[in-house]
Amino acid sequence: MSVEKLYFDELNGKKVYIYKITNSSGASAELMTLGAGVHAINIPDKNGKIEDVVLGFDNAADYVNPDYGYQGLTVGRWANRIRDGKFTFEGREYTTPQNQGTWTLHGGGTFSFGLWDVEETGDDFVTFKRFSPDGEDGFPGNFTMRVKYTLTNDNTLKIDYSVLSDKNTVANPTNHTYFNLSGKAGETVENHYLQILADYFTETDTSQLATGELGEVKGTMMDFTALHKIGDNIDEPFRACIGDVGYDNNYCLRNKDGAFALAAVLEERESGRKMEVYTDLPGIQLYCGGWLKRDYTVGKGDSKVTYRRGVALETQFYPDALNIDSFPLWTVKADEEFKTTTEFRFTTI
Ligand code: BGC
């Protein structure tokens, strides 16, 4: 195992670095100081051919363009949507930026697009750290977040998030990597097989804001209880999907009490690559890049970061759980470490 520090680019006059963790079989993960983000995951296919299975860019500026979809970034302080950009927490109202429509998306932007410090590296891990002052993007508490990425010899990328705050507060960190297990970022993900261990999803209105209702997946295009192709029903008209965006929905995982468990399985059968997602969080956003531009946005190498070329499986608390009391939520207690872990486990079939 080894970790190398590589210069990537500059952003606003500051240097951005990539930390590349390589394991004993030659698989590697490239993690950026920009957004504590995933730049690349280089993983073998069924014949041992190592290819990059995530979308991304060759320059820093594209990563912080909100229209390009938060590629690979650690999203915070609160992932997904907050209705009207406000919420009440412990009797006080907080206002967050309406950076999309009338709501907050992905914490309002500042936190997700920041540069992180590197606190520690080891043979198989790197820990990024970022301080967010009390009131940044409207959220309470002087807030320090750490994101530790570990790559194991059996090709698991483990993400440990930890938050410390001097006040009670909230946190909903996620990782916004878009996977394309074919290793060919020019292909859509419609042929990937997907399973999500969820019987319900959170219903949404025409602005994709959570209504507080749960919908049953059974008998609808939302049903991924059994492994099947993402493209099978993606274009079916459905009340919780918008036009031809396809899936951009939160699933309510069966495991919702904080235990660490399997949440989803993704397979691309030509390359034979398989990925399992494990988390201790109660929700997962299935997003297939349906809001990305349809014309060609140049990604890493000459890849395409465009419509449906990657699938994001964002582990999270349910969207707008800050405003909807019936949604599960555990909060950050002052001076107590809040922790959550997600793993992406890669194998072949
Ligand atoms: C959201 C999408 C959004 C994407 C990129 C996803 O988590 O649900 O609506 O377009 O992130 O910002």
C-alpha cells in the first residue's frame, strides 16, 4: 500500500492536490483536497484490466461549477434540498441560501466547493479536514469536519465522516461520486444493473421537494428491490420524476436505525465489475445524471461528463429531514463527535 501526493491544479490562486492511494493489487483511489472529493477510482474488471470507474474533470474549475453536478465532492453541511432555505432547530429558525429555485441544494454551495486541509496520511488512508465557522451558509456551530478515505487490499473504498461542533447542530454529509463501472465514461449507465434495499421512497412535488409522504416502490418504476437494469423503466412517466431526468429520488433504506448494512448493489456485466454500497445512514439518493447537459462536457481524458453517463448513490438523511419531523434524523451534539461511514466495495462477477 502507498499514498502519493500529486499536484492537480490551482483554484483561486491556491494549489489543489490529489492523494493517490494504491493497494497491493494495483487498484487505486485518487482523492482531492478540493471538496475532499473523489477524482478517480481505478479498479480491475473481470480480466484484471484496471480502469477508472468514476466521472470527473482534468481541471479544478469544472468541479466547482454547480451545473456540472458536484462530481465526486463531499457535499455538506446538509446534502440535498431544504425547502424554502430555512429550518427550525431547537426552537430557532435558521436561513440557508436559496441557491436553486426557492430552496437550498447541497448546503448552499460554500462548504461543498471548498479546499480542505490534509490532517493525516498513512499507508492506506488520507484524512481531510475542513473548518466551517458558526453561521457559514446559515448553519449553527463552529463546525470541523473530517473525511477519512481508506482503500483496502480487497478494493473497498471506505469513507469515514466525523463532525465536531461547539454547539448542537445538524449534519448531512454525502459523497457525490458518479459511477460508470464500464470504465468507458462515454456510455450511459442504463445497462448497469441496480438493486436498492428499500421498499419506500420519499414522495416529492413538482420542484422535487420532499412532501413528507413515503411512497411504496412496489408496482412502480421506483422498484429496485430485485436487481435489474437502470434503463428498464427510467423513461416511464411517474409522479416523483421530472420529465426525462429519470431517477433523482431518495430511497428509504430498510436499515434505518443506524446499523451499518448493505444499501445497494450496482453491476456492469460486460466488464464484470460490481459495487456494493454499505452505510449507517437511513437514505440513499439515486441520481443518474439526468440534469447534466446533453451536449458533450469534456471530462478526464476525453471522457464525457454528460446526461446519464454516471450514477450517483448518495447515502444521506432523507432530503428536508430538517423540516419533516417524521423523517429519521440524528443530530450533532455540542463537543461530541458525530460519525457516519459509507463504503463502496468493488468486486467482479
Ligand atoms: C440532486 C440532483 C442534482 C445533483 C447535482 C443530486 O443529489 O438530487 O437534483 O442535480 O445532485 O447537484
